Amino acid sequence: MENRAQFGSRAGFIFAAVGSAIGLGNIWRFPGVAYDNGGGAFFFPYLFALLTAGIPLLILEFTIGHKYRGSAPLSLARIKRGGEWIGWWQIAIAFVIATYYSVIIAWAMSYTVFSFNLKWGADTTDFLVADYLKVGDTASFGSFVPGVLIPLILVWLIVLGIMYAGVKKGIEVAAKIMIPLLVVLFVIIVIRALTLEGAVDGLNTFFKPDWGSIMNGKVWVAAYGQIFFSLSIGFAIMVTYSSYLPKKADITNSAFITGFANSGFELLAGFGVFAALGFMAAQQGVGVNEVVQGGVLLAFSVFPSIINEMPGFQHAFGVLFFVSLTLAGLTSLISIVETYIAGVQEKFNVSRTKAVTFGGGLTALVALVFSTQNGLNLLDVADYFINQFGVALAGLFEVVFIAWFAKELKSLQAHADSVSDIKLGAWWRISLSVITPIVLGYMMFDNLRQNLI
Ligand code: PHE
């Protein structure tokens, strides 16, 4: 245990944790989810979820990693026998996410290049689906799409290169460069978007509160879902990262910084996206609500259309936007891959290099499946199942195991308090032992009901 890898400093760790949290989910997921779930009124459930689940779980995962000094399976096994499989379940989910997450980063890289000559043309959806991803061409189902394959290979070369370099020289250095760069680029994007005609209408649409939505269970489920995905909690990631913390490091404070930095960026993305959508609506002479999109279409169809119409700086805006997406995605992908590399390394007692080659290489190979024609359809299926069943269940197992089976909350609290300036109160234990399990249990039940009945 003595020669366990370590971050060079607490700041390095915070950059890495923030890098994991800030990802594709902040840029394309949050604005649409907030809009669909009450607009301005969504901030109440969102803030509640952040304070009763997001930050408490971050503190929990940071403390577990810091105290037990292992990746999720090993740390959970050290807490109580029988915990190990929860860690492996989380790692399995992380593995699946890594396969398709890397493909979306590859698209963002391609679109960075397309920005130089607006290659997507006037019909951006048709370009994305038919020309770029080549969906629906059943005659050649299953053959690789070179336009996706090449950037995908590049993504994996970058990620595996960083993983080989190690925790301090690889992950920490990458996060310290990429995250500040991302923030600067993104602030420029938001300022540009806010100066566009129609931006104010976009923001009004985004913030307009639908107070009735607060009474709707679905809205609360969406808030918790967004917090979990966005903060990368319940995936074994934050446990792994904090196991590389120096012995004396303020855990609770780090969790607050990570949580607020992530939400701050999320809000910034909401401003940028909705200002740009307001511009698009003004160009088309329609209401903002008619152009709102989320996910893949928002990034790869709506944004290219916005860029097409932009008066001035359009190429630069395109490059900045897709480079931001790439950077945000890469630091998250690195964290996902690290969780199972650490798991494999400890379980089979092999060197980091071997674990990277085996674990990382395997994901890269599986990811290639999504760069085939019609791979987009598979990606949708994977994303759907992960979000509907994987995430809530993994988080639920984790909190129930710690709070009720191992009854470990009090001793973890003592550990966190021994190194932190902010002392944890009863809110922390109540959030994790009561509120979070109830909400996650309800989420699971709700998903099952919608899918099966
Ligand atoms: N938190 C990242 C995002 O917002 C995504 C992510 C999910 C990263 C799960 C790691 C694990 O996009």
C-alpha cells in the first residue's frame, strides 16, 4: 500500500474531480433537462438534490477512498465483506459509459474540423445522420465509418497515453491544463452567444418558472438524475480518485468546491445554450420553445445551424464550441477509464501499464462497434439502459450498503471530520441514510413502472 500512486497536491485532485464532473452532461444535458422540468422552477428541486444527495454522496465517496485507499471494489470489501460486487457493478456501468462516451467525443473532434468550412451544409440533421454517421444504410450494416473511426482511434490514443503516464504525471497534468482552458473557451462562447440578437428571449424562456412542476414527482426524479450523472457519483469514480489523495487533505471542503464548480459550469452552459437558441428562434421567426433540443441533436444539429446563421466569428465560434465539448468529454472519460484500470490493477495485482493495456484496450475495441454504420442506434440503446437502470441502482446499492448493512456512516463521518475544517452534521447522515435511498428507490420503481407496464 505504501507505494500507492498519489496526486501531487489537493489542488491537483480537485482539478481532476471537477474534470470528471464537468462533461458532456453539463453542456448538452442540463439545459434541456432544466427546460423540460419547469424552467426557473427547476432550480428548487435541483438545489435540493445537490444539497441532500450530490454533495453528501461526494463527501461519502471521497471519504471512502481516502480512508480505505483502494478502488471501489477493494474499498467496499474493506468496509465489509460482500461489498466488493457493488464496486464491480459500478465499474461495469462505467465501462459501458466509456464505450459510447468516447464516440461522442470523436464526433466533437470531427465537428471541430468541419467548423472550418461549415461542412455540414444547410440541412444539418440530414448531414449528421445520413452523411456523417451513415445511419439507415442497411446494405452495408456493420462496416466501419472512416469519418468516425479515425477520430475515435485518436481519442483512445490520447486517453491511453494519459493513463500510461500515471495519476500525477498523466491525469493530474491533463486536468490542470484542460479544465482552465475549457473554462476560458466556454466563457468566450457564452459572451458571444449573449451578444446575439434574440439572446434575451432565449434566457427568458430558460428561466421562466412553471411553478406547478414543483408538485410533480417526475421533476424531482429528473433533478436527482441530473445531479448523479453530472457529479459522476455512484460510479466508483470519486472513490478511486480520492484514494490517491495525500493523507492530510480536507475532504469535505473539496467536495463542496467540486459540487459548486460543477453546478456553476452547468448554469453557464444553460446561459450559453439558451442565448444561442434564442438567436436561432429569432432568425427563423418562431418561438424559442420550437427550437429547443437536447442531447445529440442539440450539439450536432442545432449548434451547426446556429453557426450557419451567425453574423461574424462563425468559424471561430464553431471551433470553440466543439473544442470545449472535446475537452469537457476527455477529462470525464479519463476518470471513467481510471476506475476500472485501478480495479483491474488491484484485483489481479498487475502493473499499471498492463492494466491500462488490457482494460483500456478492451474498452477501445468495444467502442469501435459504435463507429460502424448504424452504430448510432446501438448507442441510443446503451445510453437508455444505463440511464434508466444502471445509475440509480448502483447509487442505491452503495448508500444502503454503507448506511444500513455496514452501518459505517458514523465512523466515516469521524474520518472526514478528522481531516476537514467543515464538520459534518446530522444532515449528512440523514441525507444518505434516509433521503437518498427513498429518492433512488422511487426512481427505480418509476423507471420499472414506465418500462414494464
Ligand atoms: N459527469 C460527466 C458529465 O456530466 C459524465 C460522467 C458520468 C462521467 C459518469 C463519469 C461517470 O458529463
